[in-house]
Amino acid sequence: MYQNTTPVKFPKDFLWGGATAANQIEGAWNEDGKGMTIEDCLPYREVGVADFTKQFAFTSRDLEEALAAGPDANYPKRRGIDFYHHYKEDIKLFAEMGYKVFRMSICWSRIFTDPRDEKPNEAGIAFYENMFKECRKYGIEPLVTLSHYDPPVVLVTDYRGWYSREVIDLFEKYARVCFERFGKYVTYWLTFNEVDAMLRHPVTSGGLIEDRFTDIPFEQAIYQAMHHQMIASAKAVKIGHEMLPDAKIGCMMTKLCFYPFTCKPEDNLANQQRMRGIYRYVDIQVFGEYPGYLKKEIENKGYRIRMNPEDARILKEGCVDFVSFSYYMTSCMAANTEGLDMAPGNTVNGVKNPYLPSSEWGWQTDPVGLRISLVELYDRYRKPLFIVENGLGAKDVIAEDGKIHDTYRCEYLKDHVEAMSDAINEDGVELWGYTWWGCIDLVSESTRQMSKRYGFIYVDLDDYGNGTYKRMKKDSFDYYRQVIESNGENLEYSHL
Ligand code: BGP
């Protein structure tokens, strides 16, 4: 339990809301001219909770199988929660909770069936336009991610993902269309979700399949692809600023947080190195240049990254307006992990922290770590912050009264809201808003399960695609409404 040190209070224009991503909710994977994405090709696999690496292992053969798969094969992202056809009902429920902001992502392959097409797909544009209008109808501000883990499959079959420099131009064309067509509805934009993630799961972030890189070390290919994504992001920021002078364009990082396992200097050093690894690409997006330690890291590995002469200028001209991040859990670092218990987390493993409880998926929940993260980020970047993902994945059970009494989710929310409040009121952090991850149940990114539920709204669907897709409010639905209504001040949930 978090012990707040100051009374809970938020700025009056604080943006409360929920977060999702196209590939985890939309479904309708082959409707209205949508092209295929790499997420549509990720099969459901039964693996242990700590085994995210097995989920993300993806070969050319897996791709071939996916492309040939029939309608009975279990590719959960193809169905999502069918938000594509339920969006009006879902946004109405978000409005009922009082959302000020709704984070979602645009699927590149809906806007361009093939990213090489000259003209965008009008049916895809119409879907997002209608969705934004629906948000605006309720006074909900859309917060849009241009790319959340769903590279068009063509980038994988006909290019080598983000390793190919041509992808930058294709992305630029896509970003322009989004700014041009949706700019009247959208003020808050993010370029790439969890921009650091390509180093942990290269296929979903970069469209990189290891067996296609026999000519160079795969790790070098990832650094190269990251460079291209940095250039694409900087270009999108610059173009967005030019086309939409009022737009706020941010970066998005996985805010992992590690503690040294002991006070041994070696554990502290290991921790510092690990934390730097988390910041390296956001440093570029905020400061507009490679940090020295990243250049050294690449050099020490003996890699050379191809850069064009204009790249330094592009990076400088595309610095972000704010820093957004996901935050779920923390774990520890030790110089020597032999004999220590390990704990899984958000696509990372760390040494288990004996002072923290774990979720059913082994993620160690830690509201204090959120406060620490807010302070670290604000001190480092001096930019406004936005928490665009935070939440608890749990196995919800429908009780005998037909309801879902998810007080564990309310408790998690309360603790993190209190930690945010302290960061604002005691530590002086500028925080624009908070969007709970998976505000409606959705397909998990790391496990592709429906049974790992985050939502305030239950969706009747299981891991195998059985169910009615019916939506149902959980107890946390009323709780979040109360939290928003009181601008974070009424956090009592014992009445639920
Ligand atoms: C973040 C991703 C999200 C989301 C979340 C929860 O890293 O940006 O897409 O899924 O983690 O993770 P999971 O779905 O694996 O529980």
C-alpha cells in the first residue's frame, strides 16, 4: 500500500482517461481495405507466464504459416475485441466514466492498404474520422499514437523492416496524411509506442526477423533500424509542428525501473548501466542527438551505423514537446544474479524484490516506483510528462451475482494515483495526464491472451475466440468514474 505524504490533489485541467492500441482492440483485420500487419501474424501460444521471449520468437516460417493460415487458426490480434464495430458503444462507456482523454493508435495499414500506395484508403480514414467525431461529441480529447507495434506486413516481406531506409519515406507519407486528415480532431500525438522496445522484441517494433539477417549481426541490424525510426520520428515531429502549430507531439518510452539489489557498489553500477539502457533512445528524441554513451555502446560492440549527412540536422529539428511513458512494475539489478530469484516483468526479467507483491503474471507492483520514475524523468528531461499506460492485468471472475468485484484493480489504481499526486505536489513534477492501460479488456501484447484482463469494462471473449463480445461494467468502472469526478480526491473503494 502506498502512503501518501501530501493530500491528494490534481491540477484542474488534468487529463484522466484510458489507453488502447489498434492491434489489440480493433479486429476487422481484413475489412474495408485494411492491409495485413505483423500483429495479424502472431499466433496464440500456450507458454508460461515468464516466457515472453518464446511469444516473441518469430521466424520466416512463422510468417509463411500465418500468411497461409485458414479462418480457424488462432491469431488473436485479427479479432481484437472488435472495437471496429463496437467503437460507438465503447466510447459512450468511456464518456460515462468521465474520460477527458482516450489514447488509441492508428493502424498504418488501414490508412495505406500497401504502404507504397500513392493514395490513402478512404474507408480507413473514414473509420478514424468517425471515431474522433464520436470522442469529440463527448468532449473527449483523442491522444493518438502513430505506430503501436503493427508494422505493415509488406515491410517485412518486401523490405527488411525498419532496417531498410526507404521505410522512413513511407512513414513520412503516412504521418502527413494523419496530420492532414485528423489534425482538426487531434491535438496530442505520439510517434512510436515504447520506442526502446525494438531491442526487446524486434519483430513487432521493427518488423525484423532474425533469420533474414545472415549478412550482418542481428544486433547491428536492430541499431540500424532504431536509427531509421529515430529519423522517422523526428521528421514526423517537424512536419506535425509545421502542419498543426497547436499540436503537442511527444515520445513514448517503456519506463522500466530497477533498483540495485544490494548496496554493493557493483550492484549499483549494474543498475546504473541498466537504467541508461532504458533512456538511450528517448535521450535522442528529447535532446535531438545521440548521447555519448550510446555512441560508445555501438562502437564498443564493433558496429557501424549508416547515417546520412542530413541526419544530425533532422534529429535536432524534431525534438518532442513532452515525454510519455508506460509504467507497470519494477525489479532489481545485481552484478551477479547466480542463485537469486528472478521475476518477470514487462518484456524484461529482473531480480525479484522481496519487498514487493506480484501480479498473477509475476509483475511486481510498486506505486513508489512510479513516483521515483516521474521524478527521474522530470529531472532528466525537464519536459511535461504524460503517463499513457499503467494498469493491472488480472484474471477476473464473474461472481454469483453476475458481477465482477475487482477491488484489487481499484487498490492498484488508488496507490498509483496517490503516488502521482505526491510527485506533482511534493516533487514539483509537471504531469499532464494519466491514461489507464486497457481501459476495456483487450488482447495482451506479450501473451496474446484475453484472460489477462486490464479493463474497467469486461469483454466476453476467451483466449480462443469463444464468446459474445458483450461488454459489461466491472466494479472498477464505477470506481474510476468516482476518481475522475472528484479529480482524483475521492479514492475510497470500501463501498464497492
Ligand atoms: C506495454 C504495451 C502495450 C500493452 C502493455 C501491457 O508494453 O505498450 O501494448 O500490452 O504493455 O502488456 P501486456 O499486454 O503484455 O500485459
